[in-house]
Amino acid sequence: MKDNSESIFNMVLASTVHDMKNSLSMLGESLNLILSQVDPELLDEKTKDYHGVVQYESARVNNSLMQLLALYKFENEQLPFNPSYHNLSDFLEEQKLRHIPLLDAKSIDCEIDVDEEIEGIFDECLLSTVLENVIGNAIRYTKSAIKISCSQQQNTVIEIADDGPGYPEQMIVLAGDYMHGINQSTGSTGLGLFFAKKIASLHKHKEQIGCIRLSNGGELGGGRFELIIP
């Protein structure tokens, strides 16, 4: 009976999350439609900034719901995994473009440093969800700058660094056990990092398994997130 109850609960949870995601998408589209009918010259800078913030917060909630759905499918072995070759320069530029409204609203400089010839094998959809969350958090906590870079030797390493206060020491010490990093004072649930770890682990090559790594310092002196794909 317990297993059946858990199965029903999981189905209801997945259905509810999917419904919330659709409603949120409709709200975002409605807001953009309303603003598109207003002469941009009539909008002051504060209103434009609020629009950027609303877009960001809507995208952040939508991203969390997507992660919950993906984790549900992951646990039930239903998550599609479709790795293929992708150009890293184009891929990372796309991730930046999604955040332009908020970057502009908060006057944050976002630099991309990647060789235009680098290619990698990964699931574009799943990694986009991971990076959307990481870049969004970087924007939330940084002071003025974010750097997105990529290097490739034995592995493909995507790095997102900022000049904010950095990751809490406890989060770094957890070293992968991110769901125990819930912090009610900041609202951090560890969901994004837990999801990133799961998605990274799907990417494998021979004996190597993808992973994530957190640290502080680096070129910008703040938090540094690394996604390692073999």
C-alpha cells in the first residue's frame, strides 16, 4: 500500500509541477505582450529594470520547476538523454543571451572567453537548464562582473565565475551532498547544485564520469562553478 501511495503522490507532484510551469509560461508571455504594445519611449528606466527583474524571477521559478520534473523522470528512468556534438562558443553565447535583460537591468558585465573551435559532446537541453540556474545565481550574488569560460584538454570544463562574496564554506565542504545545504535564511535549497551534479553524471566516457566543482577565488575573486564533461 505504501509503494502505491508513493507512486500516486509522485504522479500528482509531477502533474502539478507541469501545470505550474505552463501557467508561469502564460504569465510571462502575457506580460511581454502587454509591454510590446507600449511605446518604449514612454517607459522610464525604473520600469524597464522591473521588467528585467520580473523576467529573471519568472525564468528562475520556471527553471526550478524544470529541474523538479527532470529529477522526477531521472528517478523513474524516464529522463531523455541525447548527447551530440555542439560548438561551445555558440552554446555559451546562447546562455548569455537568455540573461541579457537582467544583466542590463543590474549593469553587470558578462564576458565570454572560449575558443571558437572548441566542440563537446553533451545533451544541450539538460546542460542549458543547469547553466541557466548557475548563471542566474551568479547574477543574483555578483557585484559587477561575471565571466563564462571554457577550456578543453582531457575533459571539457565550463566555468562560471563572479566577483561576489563567493560560495558559503559549508556548501564547498559538502562536496556533492548539496541537498543538505538547505539554508532557510537565504532561501537556498541546494536543488540547482543537486540537479547539476545529476546531469553531469549522465555524461560518461570510458571510465570517466562528469561532475561539478565549487570553489572561491580565481580571476574575479568570488564564487567559481565548474562543470566537467569527459
